[in-house]
Amino acid sequence: MHGLGHGLAALAIAGLGLGGATTATAQADDDWEFAEDAARSLTVAAVRYDSGHAVIAQCASGQLRVLLAGLPATTETSRLLTATRSGGATDTQSWTIDEGGSLTSTLPARDARFLRAGGGLRLRSAPGDSAPINAAFDLPAQSANLDRVLTACGYPLEDDRDAIPRAAPDLRLQRPPREGDVGGRPGRSLELSCIIQNGAYSQCHADHFPKAMNVRSARSEALNRNGSRLHPDDAAANEGKVAYIFVPLLIAVSREGL
């Protein structure tokens, strides 16, 4: 996939719901395309290719999304992809599939930061996948416009935990969480990360929280996760990895008030 296209405004109108909006666009030859609609609290950065593929990051009213468009269709509801940068860095990424066939990152801040280095990016599905993916992207060398999207949603541009392998997306706890305790969405929930040590959550940290929540509540909720033990069948395979947890804001605030 080569040949970066132009005219992000057209892409945004067609694919990201900017119809009728007035957009400001900025383009540098070695950077991501960029568009924003301040009235709708929307910023978008994208890289598009002559093949019809696109990598898109958007912040809409505080909710961050990273999408891949134009990849092979599948009847699956999610994909697990191995991402490799030209410098050798790798990560295993989890994506959901929307009705239009685009892939949406389940961990958009970490996956967006993985794209910041630019250069070659290869995405591969697991061997034997019924709808295999083996895609190569040539990303821009600069990421100032991608950074603008991350910053608009309040995410840091760097995080030390990005270098730690992530735990399995279907990770189980020994004592299942209460109904409604997890299952929130990035930008709409309290976002926590915990390092798995000796089969339990440790060093739990509040990575991001909505404006409606205060720092004290976020830290308290993170501390409450320390010591939660994993299901014995999952403990060994995830030792030393980082687990990401999305706690619905209502649950987190309510528990703080108990």
C-alpha cells in the first residue's frame, strides 16, 4: 500500500460524520492529514492510500477512536493482529469490526502511540485465520497531526507501559467482577492499567478519566484493583504483562461514595 492521497475533508464528510460542517484542514507532505470541527469537538487525522485503505484517528467529544478501513471482510466480530514497525517493535492488538467492515481499536491510545514512529508498519493475523490479513503501510515520518488528536482527547503522547506486552483480551479473574463493573468504552470510562505479578493485579494506575471524575476518585478506584487474583488457568500465560480495564464512570463514582 503506497501513495498517500489528499483531501481529508472529503474523507471526513464521507466516513466520519462531518456532513454539513465547516472543517479546517492542514496537510504536510510528511505528516498525517488533519481536519477539525471545533463546534462539534471533533478532530481527525488520517493516512489514506491509493488502494482504498486508510488509517484514521479521531477524537469526538472526548472519545478517542483509531480505525483501519479497507481490510478484508470477515464474519468475525473481532480480530487479533500482530503489528510490527520497521524498527522491529511489535505489539499484539485487538480490534472490533463495525457494520461497515472497518476495524476499531479496543485500546486506541496505545495503538495510536504505536503509529507515531512512522515508517513501515505491517499487520498480520494469526496463521490459519479464515480471512487472513497481511497488510503493509508506509506511515508518515512526522506525527504532529496525530499528536493533536491524542492531545485533544487528553491522552499522553508517551507511556512507559506501551513497552510491556499486553495481557490477553479475554483475561479472567478468579472472582468475576460484579455485573456492570467493567465493559466501558475508551473516553467514556475510567481507564486503568495493572501489571500482573504473582498471578494478581499490582501497580494499578489510572491512565485516563472523563472530566466528570476527579483525580482522587480515579486513584482510589485504581488502588482498589490491586491484589485482584487471576483465574488459575490464565495466570502463568499473563505473568508480567499489563492488563487494561475500562470501568463505567457511574460504577467508579458510586463506589467512591460508599
